[in-house]
Amino acid sequence: MPLTQAQRDHFLEHGWIKIPNAISKPIIDEWTKNVWVRLGWDEHDKATWEEEYVKMPRHREIPVQEFAPSAWEAMCEIVGGEDKVDPVRERYHGDQFIINFGSDYWDTHESPPPQELRGWHHDNDWYRQFLDSSGNALTIVHCFTDVPPRGGGTWLAEDGIEAIVKYLYGHPDGLDPPFEKILYTHIKDCRKFVQVEAKAGDTFILHGLLPHTHGVNHLHFARIITNPHVNMVDPFNLNRSDGNYTLCEQVILRALGRESVPEYKPTRERKRRVLSRWSANPGMYSL
């Protein structure tokens, strides 16, 4: 089903949308039934929970259009069509769970305001970032458990996109990761924050430049999500003669207060990271 006008408007204004019930309950049940075996912890004895925040390897995966068909349809619409999406990279979504357990400490202590949280970022540690880079056009958050208030939901800085976009516009030479000391110093001045709240099966679709970080889990339970991405074949086109921009492109232009940026041209080659090295990447990103 196509996005409603309200959903399109929400993505443009806030940089994200939620697709309810995107993942079927049988998939959630099957993929999470052995999570405690994988962890080697006792679900009912929190003294065995050795870490507050755990990222797990992937054991299972299926094509994203089978995993979350309604969310996949929305992703494709936001980037301009399925033919614009990289046919290989991250086309399977799996059970590489990110689990926020909370801790005894957060049972009795309040978390700092979002401006003071650590770890603000947008998901790119593998390619040279330009204004028109689309290697990570969308960041996806699949919820495998309910995420109630105070339950460790991801924080989003909705007004954080603008400063990132303006920095990248002013630096056509691009920026190589890591970005932490450059692109996110403005978060302390942001004012429009929202924390993810969800039911198991919901999917959140974020613009790739929307800064986010994990929240504190005061409820001390296993909040389980995954965090894949949508990668595109070609860079964003921010100077379309017909003005028919994708939603992703519109978010960037809106942040600049522009209808197009014909003058913007990257001044260095596009590169991607392969293990610990950089390599030229003139065309499609590969695995």
C-alpha cells in the first residue's frame, strides 16, 4: 500500500516514519525463541546478565520483502522505487539482534537529557560521506519486542539533520569516518528529540542522515531490535530538471532551504572501506 500523504509529510518534517505490524508474529517468535541460549544467560536470573548492551551475530536471514513486506514497500517509495535499491547489499534482513537490557543502576537512577547522551551518530562507517551519498539512504529499526516508555527506545534528534546537511554541503571534498568529533557536536543545541516507542513487529524507517543514539532502559528487560539499512545504486540527485525529487532527496533540500543545488559537485572520488583499507568505488557498492 502506498504511503499516505500524512506519512509522506511526517517523513519530510521529522525524518522518520513508523510502519506498524510490519513483521509477522511467527517470524518474531521463531527468531527470538532461542535468544537466551545464544546469550548463555538465564532469562529469569538478572544476575547472569553480564552486559547492559549487546550486539549479536546473525544466524538467520530472509529477503527483506518477505521479512517485512509493508515496510519494504514504504522503503522503496521513499527512495524512488525498488530499481534504485542496491540489488545485493543488505537485501536480506536477519537476527543480528541489538539488545538493551538496562541494569540495576538504571532501576533507581534517572537518565540524562538526550542532549547529554553519548553515542550520537548516523550509520556510516564504511564509505566517504558526501551530501549526495546514498550508501545508507535509510536506517531501519525493526522491533522484536515491545518498546514501552522508559524501555530503552532509540533517541532521534529530529532537528539534528540540518547541521549535518549544511556541513556536508560546505565540504564537497567529503568526509571520511569516523565522524564523531565533527558531525555531531551540535546535538547539545538540538531541541526536537523523540524516543522510539513500539509494539513488537513495528518497523521505523529513518532518513540516513537522522542522528540517533540508544536510550536508557529503566525497565531492566531485554529490548530487542535489529538495525539494517537501505543502500542505493546511485547517489542522490539534488538537481533534477523536472523537480521530481524522492522523499530522501526532499529532506536534504528542505534542510538547506533550497529547491535544488546545481552547484554542488563532489571534489574527491567516492570510496568505501574494505576491512581496514579504502578503495575506489566508481559504481555500485558491493558486499
